[in-house]
Amino acid sequence: MKKVAIVGVGLHPFGRFGDKTFQQIGQEAVRMALKDANITWPDIQIAYLSSQYLPSTAAGRVLKPLGETGISLVDVEAACASGGVAVRQAIQAIQSEYCDLALAVGVEKMPRGFMDPMANFEQWQVYMGLSTNPSYWAMTARRHMHDYGTTELQLAKVAYKNHKNSVDNPYSMYQKEFRIEEIMASPIVCDPIHLFEICAPNEGAGAIVLCPWEKAHKYNSKPIAVEACVHTVAMYSSDFRVPIESMSARITNPGPTEAASEKAYKAAGIGPEDLDLVELQDTDSFCELMLYEELGFCKVGESGKLIDDGVTEKNGKLPVNVSGGLISKGEPVGASHLGQIAEIVWQLRGQAGKRQIPDAKVGLAHVLGARGNCAVTILKK
Amino acid sequence: MKPNETTQKQPKRIPIREDLFTTPLDDLGQARMKGSRCKNCGEVFMGKAATCASCSGADMEDLTLSNRGTLWTYTFIHYQPPGDYRGPTDPFVPFAEGLVELPEGIRILAPVKECDFDKVRIGMPLVLVVHELFQDGDGNQVVAFYFRPASA
């Protein structure tokens, strides 16, 4: 399979930007990515735009004002993994030799507060009050605590780490360090998850320019290789952290993250031990712990120990969410994976400023959301 | 919730989701949840399922689900859920939400009510309650479900 490179990245900060339109937010990220690749908009031959909350033909609304060149502008949506699908499609467009220069851009401008439950739940579930989104994450956490003795302190340590990391990230929403005590004393959103341990829906955009590896140096002196980009949807009875009405008590299949990362590791020819940094879906603090296990960083049930041992801290053996993660950046759903990729590209190029992980060579980005939509991208210097 | 036993014309009771409960719904105390079982692999689904989501088999049989189960996991809903929630809102009454494991090999997402939050624990025995949740725009009583502690 043809090797594909990222030759340009652009990011619009994640946060709340008042009357600024999603078109403006998206265009800023795209312009930055084009500039980074030393090209202009007419050079792009196909573009995929990921979002979950933007109106129909969002790709056209964001990109046509840059120049109506007549290329295919495609909208994609796969809940929190939307960005992964945009990237995967752009890669396939290059691998199929449809084009040489493809753009993947994620843009989001979400309503404030809880997400509209009708986006993810059935009407009868909303009537019965079964549509509080964080409740699924909370119930997974509760069961893990019961089975493996994971503690509320260990959950709080994840939020502490990510908020602390975000202080050095100008693209993050909060950029504020909180004490463990403050995190544990913040209001309970859904027992046992606290307010400072959960990500906020917000606004933002990320964009990347891709091309065949053999042509990459023409556009950027530090191209980054996409070693794998996998999208999967949860198998039967593998994950109840998605809106469900019931699950099997007889069968447990591998979770979507386990399934997607296994494929991604295989495609990249590496294992979790080869990673230098990871950006993953910390929708809430427990989610990050669960993902340590599903991505193969530790055995099932041992994620609490991993955070206790500081392995995933910025100066640990495997730094996770050095950008601050979604807990501190917020989650503009369609843009979040592009944001993760931008962070990893900067890290691998040695351009991450105060957040820089010394000599980072391989990074993994992971997103997971409704219906068990999951994407894993592995990047290499 | 007690059935109204007067001779007046009663509002029609309709299930919150089609094929969710045994019929008739005259005596809600006798109502049970319905399920479907795959004749190929044995997986059980809530309500009417035409196809098995596990093995893709299309040979399904109806069954009545047990009204007793145990709590597999839970959380507490302290704030009014977003959207068109039809439980009590003035004031909102916090409730537990959980996955309830039934002997048929299925875990059902359900509200858990009539319980002391301090005493909720994984593994606790629960019993099904089928009740009138709200009256719809056509005057029908919409019938829903929750679980409560079996010992209460």
C-alpha cells in the first residue's frame, strides 16, 4: 500500500468564540495547514470535512469561499471518531491514486451544555430519563471500580495530569492547573465522575494536508508518515459506553478500541511498547484509564496502578495527553482527532514548545464515541 | 401505581415502545417485559428483534423476560436529564440508573427507583415495576418501566 505523509497541519484553538462562525473557525485551520505545506487552496484535489453538529454541506460552506475550484468536497460524520474517518478517506484517495494532495479538516461549533439527547438516543429513552450522556461513562467506571478496586483518587489523578499539561498549550480551552482536592470537590456530574474530570463540548477546528510519501519533501522538510489510520464500530456486546437499551450478559467481545488498535499496530508493524506519546479520548477521567488497558499499555484492571506510577505523565515512560487532552481542551467532536494529530505532528517535528517530549519518534492518536465509533491513527517521524 | 378500577371510561394504555410489554396492560402488576431469543445462537434481546445482532440469524422466538434481576452497575441521576424527560420535574426527583441483569442472559438499562441511594450496591436483587409514566397528546397513558429493590 502506498505510504502517505502529512505535510501540513493547522489548528484553530478549542474553546468558545462567541459570534465567530464555524466557517471562519474552519478556514483559519485550513489556511494554516496550507501555509505549513507551502501550497495554496487550488492545489488541493479533494477535501473531507468532519463534523457532527454542523448543517448539511458544511464542507462546501467552509471551503468554497477559499476558492470555488470544483473539487469534491465531502462531509463525513462518525460521532467522536468523525475526524478519523475524514483522515482515513483522504489517505484512501491518495492510495487509490485519485489525487496527490488531499485535505482532511474537522470543524465544530456545538451548542452549550449537555448534547441534544435526540442525536444519540431513541425518543422513549429520552422520555424515561435514560439519555443523560455521562451516565454511561459513570456506570462503566463504577463497574471497573467494583471489579478491580480502581479508586476515585486514581480518576482524579488523570484529570490533574491533563489539566496540568494544558497549562503549556495555547490551543487548550482551560489552560489551568487544579489541585487534586479541587478536582475531587468539584460537583458530581454523574457519580463517580466530577465536573473537572469530564470534557466540555465546544468549538474549534483542525486541518491536515496529505500527499504520497515519495513527494512529501517537495512540500515540507519534515514530513510525518501515517503508519496506520483505522476506523471501527463496536462489535456486538463489546462496549456499553454507547447509547444502548441492553447488552448481553453471555458474550463479551473485544471493545472497539482494542479492535481498532490491534489493526493499527499490525498495519504499522509496531506494538504499544514502541510508542513515544499518545493522545487519547479522555471524555472523562475514567475513560483514559480504561483506554490504557484497551490500547495495551497495561493488563486489564491495572490502569489505576499505571497512573499511580506516573508512567503516563509528561516526563513518564509513555506520556499520554501532553496537549491537556479533551478534559482541558474541550471536545469539538468533529475536530478532536485532527487536534490530536496536529499535536503529535508538532511533537514528532520537535515543534511542540514547552510541551515537547524529547526525541519523540512514534505517536498514536485515538478517538471513541457514540455507537462505539473508534479511530486510531499512528504517526511516525 | 394502582390501576383505576372505576367504571368510568379509562384512558387507553399504550407501551412507551412497541412490543415492549406483555398484553393486555389492564393490570400493570401482571405485565412483564417481552424479549426475543435467537434460535441459532441463543442471544436474547429486549422487545421484538427481527434479526440477531450477534450472529445475524433471522430465526427468532418470542419470550417473556423475568421480572427479577440483579444490579450489574449503576450511577445516580442528580439533575433533570436533557431533552423531553417525562418523569416528575416539579420538583425533579433524583433516581438511580443501572444495568439490570436478568436470568435470560441480558442486561437491561433501566431507572432504579424507590431505593435509598446509600444502600444501592452492585449485585442487589431488583424487581420490575411497570407503570404509567405520562399522558400523551391523544389522552393515552404511556406505560414505561423501572426496577426497585426486591426486598422493599
